[in-house]
Amino acid sequence: MKDRHNLILDILNQQGAIRVNELAEVLNVSVETVRRDLSLLSDQKRLYRTHGGALSKQTNDIGSSFQLRQKNNADAKKSIAEQVIEYIYEGAVIGLDASSTSWYVAQLLPDIPCSVVTNSMHNITALVNKPNVKTIATGGVYSAKYDAFYGPLSEYLLSRLHIHIGIFSCVGVDDSGSIWESNELNAAIKRKMMDVSGQKLLLVDPSKFGKQNLIQLGNVSQIDMLFTQGKVPEKLEQYCIKNNVTIFG
């Protein structure tokens, strides 16, 4: 058993993350055996246990920088942003997270009288030449990696506001409807923005379906609209129908 546990850790540290079914196939053991192994290794604080798999403990923040994320699936993100723009109206207070998909929304946002609340420097830059858009920066502790502000000061400002339309993305959405983030910085401020938003819009490019990560941000049942490109996985689609989440694809 010790050898199997060491092999699990070796595989996990090489890949960063793995699912229970994949491990069971590689190790030629039952899914139940893998689940027990992962739970034990999690109790020993040798890995991060997730719903359906595990993550390596060699890194605390496996999130990608903004510069890397904005290049991934750019066409899909632009297409999703174009759909979202149709739901923006004059006088709205709009919350934009620091995701690259939200950045495309900021770029496409028409110069109409509205307010945008954001923690992202990239969003602020995209809005600077739109005089009718009032831009409200959350402030807080600056992260060069994400080019955005985080921490208690950012969260405090958000807690004092009411946002009409909150626009978010994430690292992954699994088939059971869980929304995943790579680190607590992003998860904490997105949760706060969700709390103060009337309408919640989740933007998910197709590469993120079926993926889990380090932090569970929340559940799709907490949002009102899911924007993507193309179809969502069938199990997730049924989950959305059951929870009255409108899908745009």
C-alpha cells in the first residue's frame, strides 16, 4: 500500500491534478480503493482532496497569470463576451471580476451611462476612453501576477455596494455543478461580488467544462445565466434546467 501511495503522489506531482477514475485505471485498482487512498493521503496533508479527484500540494497557487489566460481560447471568450453585452443596459451597475473573459466584456462594453465595479487593472484600462462609463476600482493589495487588487479592503468596498449585474468567470465547472477556482485570492473576491449582485452571469469557455481545481467557488445553482460557446455537457445541462439557470451558447 505504501508503494501505491508513493506512486499516487508521484503521478499527482507530475500532473498537478488527477481524477479518481484516471488513477483507478492507471493503478489497476477499484475506484473505492483510490478514494480511500486519497482520503488517507489528504488526512496526512500530502495532497489536496477535491470532489472527484486530488491536487498536488507542491503549489498553493496554480493559477495562471493574466497574460497567459488572455491568449487561451481567445475566440471563444470574445464570442461569449458579445453575448453578454446584449444584457447590459443604461444606468446599470456592473461588476467585472479579473478574469480574461471579463476583460473582453470591458473591451466590448458600449460607451453608455453606466457604472463598472472591478478589481482588475486590465478592465480599468479597457474602460478609460469611455467617458460615459463610471469606473469604480475596488482598491486593495495589488497582485502583479493577476494585475488586480485583492484582500480585505477590496472585499469591504464590495460589501458596501449593490451591483445589478455581476459578471464572473472561473477555472472550471464540473458535471455536478460545482464552480472551481485556482486560489483563495480570486475565490474570496468573486464570492463577495456574487453576494452583492442582483443578477449573476457566469462566463465559461468550453475548455473549462468537466474541470476541477483547488478551491470550490460555489455552485452553478447560485447564478442566473451561464454563457458559453456551443453546448454544455448533458449532465450539467440537466443540472441547470433543474435549478432554473438559463444557458446561452
